[in-house]
Amino acid sequence: MVNINRPESYWVGMGKRLRRNKTAMAGVVILLVFTLGSLLAPVVAPHPVEQMNFNSRLSAPSLTHLLGTDDFGRDIFSRLLHGGRISLLMGLITVVLSTLVGVTLGIIAGYYRRVDLFIMQGMDILMSLPALLLAIAVIAVLGPGLTNAMIAVVIAVIPSYVRVVRSAVLSIREKEYIEAVRALGIRDWQILLKHILPNILSPIIVLSTIQFGVSILAAAALSFLGLGAQPPMPEWGAMVFVGKAFLSQAWWMSIFPGLAIMLVVLGFNLLGDGLRDAFDPKTR
Amino acid sequence: MRRYVVKRILSLVGTLLGVSVLIFLMVHLIPGDPATQILGQFATPEAISQLRAKLGLDQPLWQQYMRFVGNLFTGDLGTSLFTGEKVWDQIMNRFPITMQLATLSVIIAAIFGILLGTIAAVKQNTIIDRLVVLTSLLGISAPGFWIALFLIWVFAYKLALFPISGYEGIHSLLLPAITLGMAEAGMIARMTRSSMLEVIKQDYMRTAEAKGAALFRIIVSHGLPNAIIPVVTMIGLQFGSLMAGAVVVETVFTLQGIGSLAIEAIGKRDMPTIQGMVFFMALIFALTNLIVDLIYSRIDPRIHFD
Amino acid sequence: MKEVLLEVNDLRLQFKTDKGELPALQGISFQLKKGETVALVGESGCGKSVTSLAIMGLLSRSNAHMEGSIRFRDTLLNQLSISELRNIRGKDIAMIFQEPMTSLNPVHTIGKQLEEVYRLHTDLSKKERQAKAIEMLKKVGVPRAEDIMREYPHQLSGGMKQRVMIAMAMACNPDLLIADEPTTALDVTIQAQILELMNDLKETDHTSLLLITHDLGVVAEMADRVLVMYYGEIVEEADVASLFSNPKHPYTIGLLRCIPDLDEEEKLRLDPIEGSVPLLGEVTQGCAFRFRCSQAEERCHQEKPPLMATGTGTQAVRCWLYQNKEMAV
């Protein structure tokens, strides 16, 4: 699986396989649409986000309000576009943080056997709780809110990174060429950075892509439970939560934001699957 | 075998000890004085010192922990700050619904997941295969709370087939169980498919064909028992997550399970209940993992714990 | 003259791939008489196994395009439906595979797997099936047959597993047994035992044997007639005595040189044929062996030689070297 002397062509070939992979490209298209939509939200949104209009409360999807309006007469489509900024940014921040912490811990655990037991014991304890419950427990301590929800999600997903990275490092550190480099007297951090990290990059990229979706899903779930982003913030999970009370009169209030979450997460899952196939041509 | 079980139980106790430290610290990690945080700023000093005594906050930390862990392992999870009920009793009152919900959803998910995954593998690279792959990915990607609302909207409001919420017997668990099982079914289908694709290539499948067995028999009798081994493991390992997922589903369907108990407790900052809940879930999680390992040796004759 | 049991006539087979159709078999014809043992010999990739799988109908019909005919007794196997084929497989034609280690299902007991053959092809009751299975295990020399019935494949040695495979193949007393490298994965001492067992069963049950092997030692011990295959074609056909005493095709001669000759001390040196079998689709004209043949002439690059009779018995060879001396078949 791990290619030691990765020539340039490895990444080129990988890119080619990825572009030929219909699954991955479908994911990329979905993610591009949502990213552009959120980035350009102020420009493309047909209505100002917070504009309330009590004459058109709970109006069904129409040409003026593509996805209908909510209980304050706000345009759901415009709110979704703005909400995408929150969800995608939350996903990005949690993924970057958990990757940094998880990969660091994983490399340390895999490379320095002395602390391995200690770190893995800690991870085992974290993993002895289902991720969502762990996140809820963290929020029980920190209190509800957007930032705390992100911290909770980061803590909940870190163990999966540590596990993946550690086992990848373990498989490489015993290879002859690492022994050789070590015999040359090269410092540990240089070995880690120059020789080990590049070789474990592909599982990290695949995992991060999948975790991006998982984080968005978890953060939305916390918001839906009232533990994350709070209404009236146009966060998608919070929008579904508000819409729940109006389900019988205005299904669009909850169904569309939920659909948005599902599509974005689907995008990341498709891309993740495609990346996995592209990195490892043997599986398929 | 017995040695293995003893070893596993010991490591289970170790993990639970770790969890106990974690949940013990939960109270002390709350920024500021826990008692004040719990009761709010406007509580009287008497009430606060009373609570401090009740929580044992006036003793040294290690003593507090020793008492805490001693209580935990004797089944005393403390008393709810609000209802005054024993946390253990609260959990036991609500656990049956969550257990029924989780079990029902695992059954639904396993039936659909294994069936669809197997069909997809046998029909690899056909339209049917692609549909299964996409559907299972959709199941994994869809938020549980959204599936719940969608199902309520369609089946309870539009078609009026199911009660909208609350518990009125086992049939009111059907929609929640489907909701909860959706992601699980997706994962099972994906895993069954890839596992079955691997198994189809094996020599013993060709042997079965050479014997004159029909495709159905080859797949069901020779393929499935092999392909299902990793799937069963995954189902077991996911059971804990499934129970955690019940938090969301119980909230939407207003079911009185332990998930909704947890959310209520967080809303009231009822720390003993939250701590008890977390410990209880860790216990269930660890026990299911143990059971999965033991089942594993039953379905795969090659595994021996000696 | 004995009755012909199996007749393969101009069997052609193409694999459908992304890169077009690859010719795996290019017109194979041979006969197998009742009670006879015919060996298919050649290096891996020459089409031996594909031939056997084609006879069994075990090639995926969507991936492989087949022409020509395979006649078994009075039935044309290549025209049967899948369900008709199923009635023949395991009952009239049985097969043993190369890898006894992986050819048995790891999650089922030996008894269950053996019994299944009777379940598929007879109306016997469960008790009768078990009795038959135990009887069969004893027949192939498995000790403690009753206990073995309850054991799983991983509890058995490789030789025992191959015995079980043979028991499964011989369970319904087939007319034809196809053995694809039955001893290759086994230790030398076990190899001899398995070959002996197959020879014994063949005698007592009057079964014909199509033996696929790359091992000429096995051929010498077992076969009546030999078909040497190269690149999806039969390049030489001979009875076993003529083949060893008077090999014609340069490929056959090369193969024979590869056998360590233990009788003559000084000839212990192995003499492998240089190069390897071309990839499917690589050779479009001429003799496929010319790249590795020291005697290749200009003509070998242009024209493909036909299978030619040599005058010595039924021996035939596909090589231009013998053209002027003999007449084409």
C-alpha cells in the first residue's frame, strides 16, 4: 500500500485517476456549487438574510421565494446560502484542528514507542464513548454554543485520526530506509517531516475528506438539539430545529435545510470514496 | 476461551476506570465554581454551600474521586439534582425504550443492508449496483433528525399511517427505528458489498460452482457466511453509536428514552444525571464490544481464543 | 477402440476486456476416451486451465466469448443452459483444483461440504448422505472419517484437504474427472500419495481423467496421452512413451530439458527455456514460440504452422521443422 520512493508520477497518476472517477467528480461538483453559493451569498441571495416580512410568513415555495419563507417571513433560500458559510466554515475549522492534533498525536504515538501506550490508552477511553455522546458530554461541561460545539466535535473525532495515523506510521517506521536514514544520524523531526509524513499523506487526505462531512453532520445535529448554533443564526441544523415546530404547516422550513446538509455531506463522502480509489488503484 | 474472557473483562474494567476519571473531572472542568455554575449566579450562598457539600466539593480531590468511583462500581450513580430520584433508577426507567428502539433499528438495518449489499455485489457494475451504492451513501450522509422529520411529514401528516410522536406501543417505534437504522443500513450495505466482492473471488466459491450448486445457493450458503463476518463485527461496534444516535431520534419523536433524558439533563445542568448517563453508555458500549468478540468466535470457526 | 467420452472440437475463446478481445484459446481439438488419462501440459498462461474451465462451463459467459464445440457423451456442453450444466457438474464431470488450502469453504464443516454434493445430485435422506460421505472419506484414505466430518478445513493438513477435495469430486462417481494441478501446492511426499490415490480411484471407478499440469514427472506417472499447449494452442500431441522418448516440438524438448534427471548424476543441471509465454493478444502472426526458439526460421515469423502428423503413431506437432519430412494432417 505504501509506496516508498514515490516518484512525481504517483501524484500525477493519482490526479488522473481522480479526474476519471465519476464518483469523485460528482462530489467535487456538489461541493463547488455549495462553496460558491456560500462565498457569494451576499451577492446571489435574492433577499437580504434577516429581512422579515410578516405579510409573507410561512409562504410556500414560489418564484419570489424559491424555497418558501419561515415564520418571520424570511427567505429560506437566502438564509440557506448564508447558513452554508457557517456550516462549511465550522466543518473546515473542525477538520483543520482535528487533523493537526490527531496527526501530531498519531505520529508521536507511532514513532515514539514510550508514549504510545499512554496516548493510545487515552484514545481508548475517548473511543469507549460513542462520538455523539462524547460531544454532548463536552458540551455539558462547556455549555451550549457554536464554538463549544466545534470544540466538542474536534474532541470526538480526534481518536479516529490518531488510530489511522499511528498504524500508518508503525508500518513505515520499521522499513529499511527509515533505519538507514536514522543510521545517518538525521534528527527525528526531520525524519518525521521529510520521510514519514509524505508517506502517510494519502490516508490522512481521505480521512479528512470523510471527516469534513462527519463534522458538518455532527455540528448540525448538536445545533438541532439546541446545543450548538442558536437560532436565529441561519445555521442549517438550527433552521431544521426551528422548522420542526412548523412541520405540519410549512414543511419547507425544515426539509430544505436538512436537504442542504445531506447534499454537502454526500459531496464529501463521494469525494472521499473517489480519493480512496484514486490513491489505491488496487481496491476496486 | 475462559482466559480470554477474563482478560477482556479486566481490560473492560480498566477502560471504565478511565471513563470514570473523565466524568469525574467533568464537574471540575466546568469553568468557575461548579456549584455556582449549576445553580446560577442568583443562588443564595447557603444553597451553594449546601450543593457543594452534597457534591462533596469541600473535600480533597482524590477523596472525592475515591468516593465517586466506589459509588460508581457499586451501581450508585448518585441522585438527580432536580427530581431527587436516583440516577440509576431514572436510567432504568427509560432504558427499555432506547433498547427496544436500538434493537429494532439494528434488525431493520441488518436485513436491508445485507440484502442490498449482497445484491449489489452479485450484480457488480450494473445499474442495480450503482443504485445501491448511491442509496447507501445517501443514508450515511442524511442527518438523522432530518430523516425523522421527513418520515413524520410523509407518513404521519400526509399519509396518517403512524402516530406523530410519543410511545403507544411497539408500532410507534417503527418510524424512529427506520430513522435510526438508515445510516446503519447504508454502512452495512457498503461493507457487505465490498466484503462479498472479495468473497466471490475466492476459490471455494468456484468449488461450490463446480459441485453443481445454483447461484443462489452459492451466494447464500457459501458466500454470505464468509462475507458477513466483518459485517457482524461492524454492527456490534456500531451499536453504541446507534444508542447515541437515539438522542436525536428520541428528541424528534418525543420518546422517553435515555437519549432524551440526557438532553433534558444538559438543559438543567443536572450533572449527576449527565455523569451517570455517560458512564452507563460507556458500560453498554464496552459490553456490546465484548459480546461481539464472543459471537465472532461462533461465526468464524478459525478464531480461537487460546 | 474405446468409446470417446469427451470430444473438444476447434475450441476458441476470447476474453472481453477494456483493450478489446484477447484470444485465450485458438482452436483446441482433442478427444478423451473412456478410462483414459490425458494430460494437458505447458507453462502457466498457455491456456490449460482455461480449457478445463471451459469444459466445466465455469467461465463467465459475459466476459468470455466461446466458439467451437465440446461434446460430452452425446451432449454438446457448450449448448446447454446454465441449469442443465449444473446437473452435469459435480455429478458426471467433477473437478479438483490446485489450491486445496483455499478451495474448501472455511466456515463449513468437512461433512457439510461433502454431503452437499449428494444433496445437489441425489434424493438421499440426511442420514444416507452422511453415511455416503463417511464412506467416501474412508475411500480416499482419510483416517478418523467420522470425526473429520465435524471438523473445519483449517484443522486439516494440505494433503488431507486435497483428499477431501478428491472425495467431493468422486462422490457421485463421475465419468470424467478434471484435475487442475492437483498436487502442485503439496509437499513432494504427499504428492506421490495423492497421485497414487487418483490412479487407484480411476481404476476402481472407471473414471477418465483430464490432468492439467506443468509437471512432466506427474505426466510420466499418470498419463496415457499428452497434449502440450503453448499460447492457447496445442503444439504437440503424443502418447506418453513417444513424447518422452522422441519429443518433436522445440517447446516440448525445452520442457523436457527442465526436468532434473536424478538417474544421471552429471545431468543434474537444469536447462530452463529462455523468456516467457507472450501476453494474450501479443502475437498476431507466425508461430507463437518463435521468440524463444533457437531454430526459428524466416517462415516462422510469417506463417503459423498447422498441427502435422509425424508418422510415428498418433504423434502430431505444430512446427515447420517437420513439414518437409511429413504430410500435413
